[in-house]
Amino acid sequence: MKRSLFTTLLTGLLLVSLKQTSGFAITPRLKCSGTPADIVFVLDSSSSMWEPHFKKQLDFVTYMVDHLDIGMGPEQVRVGVEIFSDSAHVKINLNESAEKELLKSKISQINRLLGDTNTADALNKLRQVMFKPERGSRPGVKRVALILTDGASMDEAATQVAAKACRDANIQLFAIGIGHKTSLSELIGIASEPKGKFLIRAPTYEHLDYIRDKVVRRTCYAVVTKQPTTTSTTSTHAPTTTTTTTIATTTTTPVPSTTVKPTSTSLPESSTTESTTTKSTTAKPVTSNIKPTTDWLIPADKNQDERACRNKVADVFFLLDSSSSIRTDEFKKQTNAIEDIVSKFDIGPTKTRVGLSVFTHNYNPVLSFDSGDNKAAALKKIRHILYMGGGTKTGKALHQIRSHVFNEALVRPGAERILIVFTDGMSSDYERTSAEANLLQESGVKIFVVGIGPDVDQIELQDIASKPSTEFVHTFATFDNLLTESGLLTYKTCTVNDQTFTKDRNACNATWPTDIVFMVSKNRFGHEKTQRILKASAEVIGKVGSNGVFRFGTMFDDCPPSQEIAIGSISDQSQMMHEIIKLEYSSLASLLGKLDSSLFPSTPWNGRKVGLIFLDKTIDINDPRIVSQARHALSQNIELYVVIIGDDVDMRRVQTVLVPKERIINVYSYKTLVSYLPLMFAKRFCVPHQIPDNRKPTIA
């Protein structure tokens, strides 16, 4: 039996390793069938969304339809689609689900709207119109709705009222937030309970491809699982309710159900209620979804972790998520686990020191290294940590740790630098989180990430953690599991310097030859800002190289015409003010006007041509000429990307006249530009690309 358990876990680790090295998610083909449901997709179609993003949503719905048993039969699933901007519009009714291929064709033909984000109206129409019998809704059939949005609604209070009315009408609501402009509090207010299952976030539209299988599974379980009010241990429902429903997969590595504990083999999305009422032979485990568990590495000797920590010279810092997506009792279990871990450390000024901070949208230091070299005092502070509640700005917290905790002036020479982050991976500043984690690791900090529960965001956890993820990402099924298995974290932390680390974080895996021109409005920015931009550009070149797939150049705006005012020509103050108003400045439109395909040298590979524009609040983006110049660049097959420096730039305007959201790189200040830009550039460009057929070299 032990051998089978080892083989099962090893198979899971191999699958995770394959997923990491290939760069693409390994996901089985899922099928959800056997229980009727009426499912409605509610899609954001506001002006903040570009056409490719809207198409991504339609592709997402089509993928879902492919994995549902669509039809008008009594045991089949019916699908409807509603889109919204200023108001909501029904596009497909539930009674149009007779033929799957025809339904998919109708989905692909849905046109985008323009306008504001009236989520409240969409939810009201969902409740009042979409589930009417004359539109195909069936009595006694589970009602499920998936709301996809990339921004905050125009009236959050009205949205919350409408969402509650839907839930009161027995409509189960999935809230799927896309991008960093969504309101976490609003998504939490929309989603049904438990929030961990019904709230799903994707950092970008590209990540919809990564989460779609998760959404299929959760939708299936929402359909077949009884409402939370029926979670008593004595089930009143016949077992056939769940045994007739299957989630099938074509994976060729089945896991024997007798070798692994239920918490290890059940799908992460399955609830504890299902495990008490479902026969062991019905729900086949999806083996490619096994988390990188290392339970079998926990020392057999319970004192071995303490021995591993003896005389360990390390600065270990705990960062604890206290946001509203974590309940108060769950937060307490986290602090209990940390207390247990710290109790095993060999604490002292010349040995291990510990520190701890709590974060939400704010950052709250609790224990510094200076006061964390006394075990009794450290444990006392940990016991009295208070739950905060709020948003989740992980990037902001990591920045504070990089600046004020693992600062070169504060850490000890020769001491291991270890950060342990407890989070569900649902940050509202995803890009900053990734960048700060990279910067911490480049400074020599090893980062463990601990996720608890079935619905943690694996993508973000792996993005924060050191590599390999199998060593540094640890997920626990429940908060109680975290308490009982905290010895694993202790052992891992104290043996971290013995582990092998891959260097792939700094590797640039770009495959598509790309010419990039840095576009700088130096006459607007001035000397100091221009120098920072050029230094950051040089760091980009240093990180990714310029002799392989990348070639770089620069472009500057033209000097404005001579506008001197002759001595003696000004008679009074009003005339001087008039002359000032008449002054001409170089514009972004004129800089874009210089961008032409002739600037890019020819290449046998017909590579990408990219203009990387730098913007801050001094650049006028309301010039009507910008749109035509940007379109001219696009007509020349030149891709535009924008680096926005600072917080005072109108993001919606940039998305309207220049580029979609995924082509915007946000940097928080000129001070962080040099360190942030290379990392964010690499995230956009240092990934393998499938070169389109029309861009591949032609043979004469």
C-alpha cells in the first residue's frame, strides 16, 4: 500500500513538473452530464473592453458548452446568454439549446455593445427575464449563472441588492473577475456561498484559458450539489443524485481509490458533503489536478524537524493574509500554525530570527527581526495578532517587505533569507505582486507560499513562490490540515539551503523574432525623467539580450519650433499670459506619426514590430489625432504597447485610443521604473509564441 501511495504522489509531481516545463496547463477533457440544469452566462460588454477581450469571453462560453451535455431533454443542460453595458440584452434564451453546434454558432455571432458597466441591470434581467418558463427555464431544475466582468460596476450598492435578489430566487451566482480593475468587494458581494467556490479571478483575459477547466468542474458540482442548508451528516437524498453524474476524463493514469486518503484523491472542488453521500466508485479523480503535495516527505521522527532547525542561521519572515476572503476562525488557525512552526525554531540573535506582518489593502507590521530573536516574546506577539479584514494588496505588502524587512542594511550577512506567505492568491494588484516577488527573489530571498482550501489561485501562488514550485508552493485541503501538517513547513524551511533551485526565472524563452522601438517624449518628460526611462530601457536590453530574437531602437519626439519672445515685445501681464497659452509643445500624436514600418529593418523571419510608448500625467492623450496615428501604425502591422508611469493617467482613455488592457505595463513611479520595467517586459515578451503562418519565412 505504501508503494502505491508513493507511486500516486510521484505521478502527481511528474504531471506538475511537465506542466511547468512546457509552459502550458495540462488539463484533461472533462464532461459534465447526468443532471439537468439551466445555466446563463452574463457577459460584460462595456467600453472598457476591447473587441479581442469580448471574443475571449465568447470563446470561454463556447468551451463551457462543449463540456456540458446540451439539449432539450429532461436530464440535459440548457444554456442562455445575456450581455450588458449601459443596459442588459438577452442574446440567447434557454429554449434555444436543442442543437449544440447551432448554439455554438449563435454564441460566435454575438456582437459587442459599448457603454458603461451596469451590472445591477444585468442581474435584474437575469432574475426577472432569463429564467421565465416561456424562455425555456424548467421548474425544479438547478439555476446557475456565471457573471464575467473586467471592471467595477457603475453602482456597487445597486449591484449588491440585485445579486442578493438573485440568490434569494435560488439562482447560484459565479462571479468571475478578469484583470486588476475589478472590485473584489463587489465580486464577493455577487458570488454565492461558499465564496471560495463561487468567486473566481483571472489576472488577464489570456488567463481565461487557464481557469476554464476549473470553472467547468465548479459548475458541474454546483449543479449536482445540494444547497448548503442540506449539509447534515445524515443525508436525506438518495445516493443516485450524485452517482448518476460523472466528471469523465481521458487521462491514462488512473489513481486507485483504495490507496489515497479522501482528502488527497477527491477533486479540489468537491465538498465535504459529497464525500459523505457519494459512492467511492462514482467520481473519478482527475489525476492531472493533483497538487504538488509532499506529505510523504514529512519526517517520520516527530523531533527531526526540530533537529533540522538546530543552529540554523536564518531570517524567517511570515506574511499573513488577513483579507475578507479569509474568515476570522480560519485566520486564527493560520496564526496557530505559525506559532507551532516558530516553536520548533532555534531562536536567538546569532541563530534564527523571525518576523511577521499582516496585510489586507493595508500593511500592518507585527514583529520585527530585532524583537524576533527571543522565542517567548515572539510567540506572545503571534498569539495576540488581530484579524483585520479588507482588500488584498499582496504586491503592496511585498514591496514593504522588500524595502523595510529584507533591506540590505537590516539583514545579517550569511543568514538565509526566507519569506513564508500565507494567502489564497487573490490579490487585487496582481502585476505588482508578481514584480515584487521577482525582485525579492533576485535579492536572494527564498519565498514559500502556503495556500489553504480547494479554491486557491494556483497561478498566482506559483508566480509568487521560488522555483521549483513543487518545493515552494504548499497547498492544504483545509485549515485543520494546515494545523496538523505544519511540521512539513518547519522541515522545509530549515532545510531550504540544501535544496536545488532552477534558474529559469531569469531565462527569456521568447521564440518570435521581435524588433522593439522605445518611444520617448523627451521634450515633455525633461532631462531627469528621460534619463530614468533610458536607464530602464538599458536594463530591459541587459535582461533579455539584443543578439537573439530581440533587436532594439529608440525614437524621440521632435523639438518644437522656435518660440522666443523678443525683449520689449511684451507690454503687460495679459499679453505675456496670451503668449504662454500660444506656446506649442511636442505631442504624442506627432511621435506616433513618426512610427512607420520603414523604421524597422527587414528580416527573413518577418518578425514582430513593436512600438513601446512611455506615458505619464504630462502627456496629453486627448489629442484627437492620436486615434488616426495609432490606426496607421496598426495598419503597418506594428503592435503598440504602453508603459504608464504613475497613478494619474486616465487608463480608460488609454484603452479607448491606444491599446487594450493586456498591452499596458503599469509602473508605480519613476523611482521603481528601473527595477520594475525589465521584469514586466519579460512577462509580456519572454514567453514562447506560435508564429502565425502568414508571418513565417517564405521560400523563394
